[in-house]
Amino acid sequence: MSVTLDESTIKSWTSDAGAVVSIHDLRVFYGNFLAVTGVTFDVPKHQITALIGPSGCGKSTVLRCINRMNDLIPGARVEGQILYHGQDICTSQVDPVEVRRRIGMVFQKPNPFPKSIYENIAWGVKINGITGNMDELVERSLRQAALWDEVKDKLQESGLALSGGQQQRLCIARTLAINPDVILMDEPASALDPISTLKIEDLMRELERQYTIVVVTHNMQQAARVSDQTIFFSLDEHRHGVLIEAGRTRDMFTNPRDQRTEDYITGRFG
Amino acid sequence: MSSQTTFRSRAMATSPIEQPSNLTRRKARASLVQWLLFVVTALAIVILAALLWDISASGARWLSLDLLTNTSSRKPENAGLRPALLGTLWVIGLTALFAFPVGVGAAVYLEEYAPNNRWTRLLKTNISNLAGIPSIVYGLLGLGVFVSLFALGRTVISGALTMALLILPVIIIASQEAIRAVPPSLRQAAFALGATRWQVARDHVIPAAMPGILTGIILSISRAMGETAPLLVVGAAAYVTFNPTGLTSKYTVLPMQIYEWARRPQQDFQDLAAAAIIVLLLLLLMLNATAIYLRQRFARNVKW
């Protein structure tokens, strides 16, 4: 039995609550190892939520739960609730394919398909059965990702011939083309130089108007610059990832409530 | 060792860069290994060249169009290998037709779909074991199953099905390797766009793995082409003077024809066997050339 995500319930629920994704008491296991426990937070609509914390604290794990990418990891098990517009998407009744079509993802290392730039955009559109003028859609997506002017004369060249920063923007354009609701970004700029990083950050600011973004970052300045809300994770004494503090980015960076948060954002943490 | 070190370091004291004491010995060893590797490579090539020279010397005289167009005969002047050549083409063509979809399909299932549990691991281990089983055993299996049980008789189809079974494990293993070499980030990118498993496999994994899959297939097809033992068992005839006409036709293949000629006492037939070997080798060469061409074509579709 499969539950379809119904457009009308999505709209009505969002308008009352304001949170697009709402995570309740999330626990993630890899085999018998409890990687993340007791994570609860909301992702507000049309805002950027940054997940920060030291390596291995489970930020990326939490991110991958939101679009069921953890299903692809053998031995991964998720408990708790992730409500997407009020509907739990963590149950086996919900088809992960449908979740991912609405909750797109950009990865740490740019991973364009070994195909032309045009096909990189068009593939996701085609397999999702979206109809319309493909040339226009490709152009619009590339413009949205601030890449059009750089690639408009070489759409038939390989996506892998682009520079790292351009490849990452191509991956963003590819995600935008299927018109998702939420975009998850797993350290989208960590493999890029400072100028490309700045372009990605500007782009995120631009996209925030139409999309809800959740971004994992190791870069404190980046979290401070781009995000509206910050969630700080760390490891507890059993080395399980836990949520330490969540709040408005401005408040958290100027006035952290928890000592561990302060240590981390000021760079005193190991 | 230590006395050598002190001697060296004293001798080099004025040099701006101090040489490690064992550098000369390491360099000598490196060049020794290089020479050894060259010698074994040269040895392999020399032996192959000698064999080819020997075959050409005795067979070249008999190479002619008649050899390709005539049927086998009791007189060496009239003897040709047309039925065997066509038989090989029939059997190998059908073998590829059966083994390719089944082999690649199994590999895609094992790598992209199968859950990682004991059953799957058992399956994978046993496929590797199957690849090591002597070909004559496949011949006996073919005799029992295709010739007798399915009552297909000693025909082209029995031979082709047996050969397909023989090369399936190798095709599956080679395809698995090729599929495993496709970077996981490619699959993740596709899954993150809301693709189903089949869409990911069809549009990304299989095209990226295709050059590697083709290499495995061509290697195993080449092996099947030279294989005699299983066909001997499932009933390729030794003396055939007519073309194979279809799936249920009686047939012979080139290695059988070579064997049939080579065991005759007359020198002329021995030389005819050498000529047939040359034809078989040329056929293999053509097959490999096609494979290289196909590989490059498929590699172009993937714009790495």
C-alpha cells in the first residue's frame, strides 16, 4: 500500500504551521550502532536552516533522512518521525522515490552525470514525466542557478568539462529543474575555492525566496552568512550524535545558550 | 650495515644533500626487476611468434578461397572448411544471443537490486566457482539437459545453449566488476532526482559499465570459439559436408574440423589443419577488432 502526498493537504497544512519539515525524536542506527539520537527541530518554509557541528556528529545523517537517501545505505535504520507537510515520510508506506522528487539534494562533491550539460538538466525532468518545452526548462534552470551565461554556448559539452564551482551549480540547476519543494545541501561548497563558494552562497540567498533549504556546513562563517536558523549538533559521552541547540542564527552566533555551542562557534572546540 | 652508514655519511659530509646509504643497492635492485620483467614479457612474445611462424609455414600453402568455400573431402586438394566456418558462426552467434542478456541481467540484479544477505553472498561465491569448472563438465550437462531431456538432439541449438552456460559465469563476473566500478556518487545523484532503481540502472549504471561489460563478453566469446570439449560431448559431428541450415541442423565447428584433419596420418591434412588454425585466428582477431570498435563507441556515449 502506498500513500500519495496529496497537493491540497500539503497546502492547507503548511499555511497553519509554517514548517515544511518537522523532525520529532529522530534516531538513526547503522547496524547496531546508534549514530544519532533524540533530534527534534522544524524547518521553516522559505528559509535556510544550517546544520553545524564537529565531524561525525550526524549532521549529514540527519540530512539524508529527510529525503530517504539513508535507505540506500545497507544496515541504516531510522526511528522517530519526519513530518513533511504533516505527513510522516519515514514509514515504509511512503515511496522514497516520491519523497526525493519533492525534496532534492546537492552533494558535497559535485557529481554531474557523465553526459552533456543539457542532458544533465533534462534527465531528471524526463524520468519524472514532466512535460513542456525542454529547451526553455533547461535555460530557466540554468539561469536560476546563475550558470546560463557561462554555458549557453556549450550545452552539448560534457558536464564534467566544467570547473568544480560550475559543476556544483549545474547540480543545483539539475535539482531545480524538477521543481522541488525543499533542497538539501550536504556541504555544497566544501570542495570549492572561495570565489566559487561565494557564488554558491549568493545563489542560496536567491533560491531561498522560492525554496526551503537545509544545508550542512563545516564553515562557521558560511552558516553565519547564509542561514536564518542554525541547528548545532555534537557528540554525547557515548559518542552518539545529539542536538545541542537550535535557534535563530543571529541569536546563536551572538548569544549562544549552551557552553558547547559557544566553544564550537568561537573555535575553541577540538 | 651501520659501519657502512657512518662511512658514507662521513664521505658525504661536504655534499649539500646527504645521500641515503642504501641508494645504490636500491637502484640496482630496481633495474634488476625491470630487466626480469622485460625478459618474461619477451619470452611470452617469442613463444607466441614461434608458434605462429610454425603454423604459417605449414598452413600458408593451403590458404585459398577454395579452403573457405569447399566442404571437407577425402582428397586434400578438394578439402575446405565452409561447413565448419558457418557452424562456428551459427553456434557462437547464438551463444552470444543467449549469454549476453542473461549474463548482464544477472549482474545488474546482483549488484543493483539484490539485498546484501547470506543468500546473495552464497550466490556470488558459487558463480565464481562455476567459472572454474572444466568445460567438459558443461558438455556433459548439455548432453543430459539439452540433448536428452529437452530432446533437442545433437543440433546447433544444443551446442549454443551449452556454450552459453559455459561462458555465463565469466560474463556475469566481468559485468559485476564493471558495474561495481561505476562511482556510487553517480547513483546517488540519480536517486536524489527521484529516479527508480531501473531508471538509475538503465540510464547511468549500465551505460557507464558498458565498455567493461563488452570486454568481458568478447573475451568469453573468444574462449567459446576455441572450445572443443563440450561440443564434442553434445555432438558436433566431425565430418560434415553440408551447411548448417537452422537451429535444429547438424553441424561442426572450426576446432572440430581442425581436430579431424590433424589426426589424419597424411602430411597434407596436417597442413590443412594449420591453415584452418590460421582461419580461426583471423576470425578471433576480427572479433576482437569489433569489440574494440564497440567499446570506443559506447565510451563516447558517456562523456567523462
